Amino acid sequence: MIVNYSSVILKPNINRVILRPFEPFNKERIKKIINRIYDLSELEVEQEFERVKKLYSYRHKDIEKFFIRRYNEVKKYGPQNTNISEIKKLLIGSYFSNEYSLESAALFNPSMVWHPDQSGLPSNKKRFIISLRATGEGHVSSIVFRSGVIDSDNNIELDPPSDFAEMPEINLISDDIYEARFEPIDISERTLFPQLDLEMNGMEDARFVLFTEDNGEKIYYATYCAYDGHNISMQLLKTQDFLNFTIASLKGSEVKNKGMALFPRKINGKYVMLSRQDNENNFIMFSDNLYEWNSKQLLMEPKYSWEFFQIGNCGSPIETDKGWLCLSHGVGPARRYSMGAFLLDKDDPAKLIGRLKTPLLEAKEHERNGYVPNVVYSCGGVINENYLVFPYAMSDYASSFAFVDLNELLDKLLNEK
């Protein structure tokens, strides 16, 4: 297979920081810290907060808003029924906040979908969104976004990312459901950072798909892996505009392991999902309920040497005239990750009708070194004109784009079934 590559590379930027809560587990220490600030004179408070503003205000759009929010979250540990100045509230809030560099370790495992707004473009160009897994201190992962334009010749122009990163307002609906709402800020500023206990150590590998409902309505969904430091759970994210998100846990006896990927529409009245419950094989699942999955069917086992260790999917299936095109990954000797592809019957996606014998994509020599060496990986691509376009990560460090002639790939899949 001839694979073409973009010169565009998305690298982690250590300068992009968010503010997040910071406090000791010992609540008595919180009380002591607040009391120390209470004992300062107003002049001392003003001088100290001026130093804080000088150090941090230019790195965030509205630092005082976050500090007041943090004050309101910890004020119950301070003296009650006591008047307090606004500047002292801000200073208290600053002590219980810290900066986090989202991408200090990696910016990887990207997923690509068409942007909901295609206005103002010439006919030969389309606007896209890619989500990426940003990883920083402590290997905590979050979901970030970039946007850009691709033309009919697969020339890619990325929109310049903002220097800022912002978290949304959170509305907790239950223990495992919440809403995340952003102000209308640049999409590169929008950061989905862990909120629930079950995801506090990471929101990993979002697989976005533009889903068409039975009534024709278009909704973006994404499955992602939530990690609490010990356990893995699968979450489903829903949005129509990438400003407002609803996030809920998937349920059912077969919601296990990583790598669930939703098909872009129902098939024969059922929701359909690729999965890998046993950390080795590819499965397919059908359900009447988008949020509950209780059965699975074996779809593929490792067959070729480059995937003997394990296989999995690399994003949601893409519908073509010849079947459901699926990107895959395989793990071979020395934990080398390669990407492949397989094809499923359009009307009966539990039926495998094509599979590449050799990798579609392997790490080139200059892509082998990174946070995790010898890995290429994607969380989903799109079809642009007659090409499969997919972003991919290089050794869990940075990301780029690859292009494959769609008809050539489909013919090869059907010939190698």
C-alpha cells in the first residue's frame, strides 16, 4: 500500500496550562492554611495578591474567577460569620489552586471528525476537528481539541492554537453523569479534564464519531477510557457543538477493558460497537440501548506475526460502498505497534469480509522514539474525496496525518480476505 504523509506535526506545548484545585487530604491542614491567611493584615494581603497576579494573570484569561470559585469551595473550613474582603477571598482561593501543564509529556492518539460548521469555505475545502489525548505530570490524561482545513488534494492547514487552555463549568447530574459547558472560546482552548472520581487519573483515547440518528439528526459521540489509578471504565461523551458535552458511564456485563468504538448509525435497528474485552481479540456488540451492552461476538483473533500479541481497533468504522472500513492496531515483537485495516459486511457487520495481511502503517525510524517507543496509533479518521485520511500518534509523543487511496485500500482488503 502507498501511504502518503503530511508534513504537519502536532507537538506537545509545555506552555499551555490550566488551573486546577489543589489542597491537602487532611482537612485540618486546610483550616490551618486559611487561618494563617486570615491573620494577615489587609496591606499584607494586598501585597501578596499583587505578587500572585504578576506571576499568573497573563497565563490565564480570568484567574480571579477561578480563585473565587476555589474560595467558595473551601470557605466552609474557615472562620464562619466573619466579614472578609474580596481580595482576601482571592488570596485564599489562590492557595488552593495550582497550574497543570496539560501536554508536558505527550499529545497523541488523535481522532478526526468533520466540523459542525462548514460555512465560509470554498467548495474544495472542508473544516475538521481533531481530539487528542494530552498527558502531563503524573501521567494524567485529558481531552483537548484542534481544528483545521483540508482541501481536495489533502493539503492540511491547522488553525493556530491559542496560548490559553480553559476548563468548562461542570454540572454533576449523578455519581457517573455530568455536563460540561464551555463559554464560546476558541476550540483549542477547550479542555476536558478529569472531573469524576472514576476518571481522576485520566480520560484516555477518545474515539469520536459523527452519528446519524434514525430521524436524520447528527450527533457527535465519543467513547473514552476513564482511569482512577486502579480501575478502568468506559465513558460515552455526547455533543452537537463541541461547546456543551454530556458525559455518562456505559453499563452492562460486556463493558470491559479498553477500545470500544461506536458505529456511525444503527444497523438493523441496533446500536453497534467494536470492542476488546479480553485484551487480545476484536469483538463486535449489538444493543437496543446506547448506554448498556450485555453481549458480544468474536470478530477477529490475532493472525499475522505483527499482531500476535494483541489486536484492537483504531477508531469507529467508516461506511463505504463495499462495507464498513475499520482501522486496527496490532502488537508484535518487542511491543511494536503497527496499524492495519479490515472490512466488515455492510448489512451484517459481524461478518469479516477483508483484512490486511501486512501493516498499513508502521513507525518510521524518526517516529520510533517518544514517550512510548515504537508505536503508531490512531483513534479514527475520515474519507476526504477518494482518500482515507487519518491522524496518528508517533510513539505516544506527537501526532501527524496519513493518506491512503480509498479504492486501492478496499480492493486490497477484498483480495486479501
